[in-house]
Amino acid sequence: MSFSGIDGVPGIPVQVLSYLKSHNGRFTPAREIKESLNTTRQRVIDSITYLKGAGYEIEVVADRGFRLIDAPDTILPVEVAAGLTCRRFGCRIFSYHRIGSTNAAAHDFAMAGLPEGTLVIADSQTRGRGRMGRRWHSPPAKGLYFSIILRPQLPPNKTPGLSLIAGLAVVRAIYTTAGLKTAMKWPNDVLHKGKKLAGILIELEAELDRVEYVIVGVGVNVNQVKKDFTRPLLRTAASLKLISKKDRR
């Protein structure tokens, strides 16, 4: 079942959430938010109501304004969009509690004409896919599982480089957010000390001379512990939690 979709970034609820996050738990008056975002007081109030309904803990004090206390520990389009500074990637976001495969859903959206940058993200997958038909283990609330639609102006023989670009982006993101140095193993694995931490699956729809669209699927093992892996997987897989001994949100 889908949480929801956001059509367009940033949108007022996303802007309000980003503004509250930037104030690090301090109270922010409605007037200040309204003027900073060039919107109306009612739209600010409506956005706060929406965010609270989505599970955000926001303290409201009449003469002081709003203070973000905590965010729900789940994947929401508004949370993802609030962390983006780009305009193309994440232009539309669809988030699911449970799905067969984010890549399969992204294919459906791409064929329906949704734009480049459309993102599909899930809390768990029942038929997560890896390269060469392998299954990607996708337990709920343990990892990042997402796919993004690209529409590159490239001939089909130039698309293999996208796997390297995506892998290096994952390596950079892991280092930026978790401080861990990882390595890219061509064509689609991100490793930490020889164990697989993340994988990339590139799938495309193309004619002989042009690419219609490319789906970039990414899976990252985040909060898995030993019992979440089968015995064979435990010998070859790792997670951020197993490496750092910390839960990641």
C-alpha cells in the first residue's frame, strides 16, 4: 500500500518541514515561516497539520510558534523531499510500505510517461531484484530500497557507465552520512572490507539507436543484524549497523 506521492518539489509542506529542520529544535513563529517561504499563514498552519497527521511530533505554543521534536521512523515522501536540494531528482516521489519491486514499479511509471527524476522507495520488497536474476533480500524497516527513472540522451552502448556513476554516488553518500569508506566493485556492488553493503541494478528500455528510459535501482543494507541474514548471506553481506554498531534512521 502506498504511503503517498508528492507531485513536484519542494511544495509548501516540504518547505515548512525543511525550515523547521534547519532550526534544530528551536521554536519558529508562524509569521517568520510565512515571510521566509513567501506564503500565507493558513498554508503554514495547513502544512503543520499535514505533518502532524503524517507522524511528525511538532510542539505548538501560541506565542512562540512551532518546534520540530521528532520525525516518524519510516519512509515518507515529504521526509525524502525535505532532504533534497535538487529540482530534477525527486520531482515526483512514491513511497510504499511493501511492494514487489521498486524497479518494477518504476518501469510502470516510466512507461506511463512520468518524468525523469521520479523516485520509487519502499520500506520492504517481496520480490527485490539483483543482477542476473538474483534476489535482493529486502526485510521491512531494515534497508533502503529505491529506484529512480532517468531519461538520458544516450545511445544504448553508452549506458553501462551509469552503473559506475550510481555506485560512486552510493559510496559518497555512505561516507557523507555514516563516515564509512567503501569500495565500488564493478559493475554493481558496494563493498566494505570485502562484504556487500549495497547493490545497484540498471535496467533500460531502448531502441537500436536511442534509450527510452533507464531505471536505476539501489539497495543498501542499513539496520540488519545477523539474524536478518541467511547463513550464506551472512558470509558475504554487511550492514551499516553491523559495521558501526549503531542504529541508523
